[in-house]
Amino acid sequence: MCTVLASLRPDADWPVLVLAVRDEMLGRPWQPPARHWPDRPRLLGGLDEQAGGTWLAVDPAAGRIACVLNASGRPADPVGRTSRGGLPLAAAAGEAAPAELTGYDPCHLLVIDGGVLCVTTWDGYEPHRYRLTAGDHLFVNQGRWLGPADRRSPRAAHFGPRFAAAERPEPAPGKPVADAWAPWLALLDGPDVPAPSDPRALLARSVQDDGTVWGTSSVTLLGLSATGELRYDFRPGAEAAAGWSPIETG
């Protein structure tokens, strides 16, 4: 289960803030965010070595952010199935979401552009598209968290109210990560967070029946200022000890 929190405040100094947690089979090979795609040299993102795409891509010059999360629904026919990792690349490059999605497994494609969050949810039957503006919008594999009465996801039900009540970060340039993102890091790495095996956990880890390990492979923090400056902080893995790296966006 991946998680994305998009905080949109058009009148703030930092109108766009994003927390993105990627959960994956931990044996799947990947590379940290960089400009991995020669045919799209402006894009930054982590590279999925298995399929060549990404789960989150950013065009710093355009201030455009795109990511994809798994969804429930009817899987694509294995014959002709297309990796969903190409969808964020195309979206971050400014291309419209495909009208035809039958070659893809179910997913949520989130695109932040011009302070607006455009969502395409594909369940294997029909695409559902809508736009969100000001507010804090939390997405998990079950979809957008709709508020305290929404109990579809233990993770969203636990963390949704906490993020809603938290102070909004101010990730000004030059601030250490611990200061820039303090309100969110307190929820991410605080002493009372659920254990990684707990279904409520935001940073997850579990051993499958075949011995493979599934869990949080990376955490991304993004801030887009009103003047177009992008702050991009990245951590491999779930543990705070893994440390944060600033991603060069110039």
C-alpha cells in the first residue's frame, strides 16, 4: 500500500506540499531519484529497474508532480499488460492521461499542476476523473480518504485525522530536514507510531508466506513555493536512521 498526502494552499508561501510513501516488495530493484530518462531529460524520479518507469516523477521547471498508486479492481489481461510506471512520466511531462487504460492494472494517477490536483482512478472497467483544489488530500490504495467516517483503510483512518490536525510544514531553503518538515516527521517517526506490522502503520514491513518481504521502500517530501522553487527531500527505507538526502532540482 502506498500513501500520498497532497496539501494545497493557494495563498501560502509554499502552496504545494507532498508526503509520498512508497510500499513495494523490498527485493524489487530501484535507483534513487535522478534524471534517469534521456527521452525526458527534465524529469526527476526514482527508477524502477524492473520495468523502467517510476512511481513518482517531478518536472521542476514546470512545477508539475505526478505519481501512481495501486487500486482495486479488475486486473489487465496479462497479454498486452503495460507497466503503470510509465503513467507518472507521461503526466509529469505534461501529457494528458491516456483515454484508453485497458492495458493497465487498476491504479490512481495523481497529477499536481498549477496548484490543482487532477485524479484519474482506473478500476479496470471505467476511468473516473476529478479535480481537487485547496485542502489536505490523503490517498491510499483504497482511494481518497473521505473523513473520519471513512474506515476502508486502517492506515488512512488512523493518520488522516492526525495529519488534518497537524501544523503545516514550512520547508524554506536552507532549513535542515528535521526543522523544515517537523510537523509531518513527528507523525512519521514519532515514538507512538504503530508498529510496522500493524495495519494502521504508515511505514510498513511484513514477511510474506514465501519469505519475501514487503514494506516501505522510500519516503519523499516535496515542497513547491509560490515563486516556483522546489524542495525535494528523499529517504530510502522506512527507518529514520536511513537519513535524508536533498535531491538537486536545478
